[in-house]
Amino acid sequence: MLRDEPGLEGARSQEACPVCGEHTLSLLGYPYVSTMGVQPMAEILGMGEPTLDEPPGIACLSCGAQWHDIDAFRQQAGKPAS
């Protein structure tokens, strides 16, 4: 469980989780999976694989609830979307 990692004992998010009420929200970075493999010459020439720049998701470290973006989080929390 992520809460057992060192350095997270006193961590507290500004907003509470709408599911469990704990202040243990965190950003989720989506993994990048390369489909071309290692191609150093293509990288040097600037012809690397294009990547999508997705904003991170939101997750609660206590209950495991996840939201794809801030609008989905705000909607469940009952707050106006940004």
C-alpha cells in the first residue's frame, strides 16, 4: 500500500476524497509505453515517437478511488467544474 512508503506519514491533501473523506489525494501519472523500441539515431535526428501529453489523473491513497481528470473529481465531489 502506498501509505506505508517513507515520507508519506504526514502528507495531507488540500481537499478530501469524496468517497472516504480522507485527505490523501494524489496525482496519477499514466505510464508511457514505447511501441518503436530503442532507436538512438531517430532520437538524435528528432524523429522520435510522438507522445500524448495527458494530464494526470487523481487517486485516493486510502480507499483506492480514481478519477480520470479534475472535472470528474469535481463532479463527484459536488463542486463546479473548473
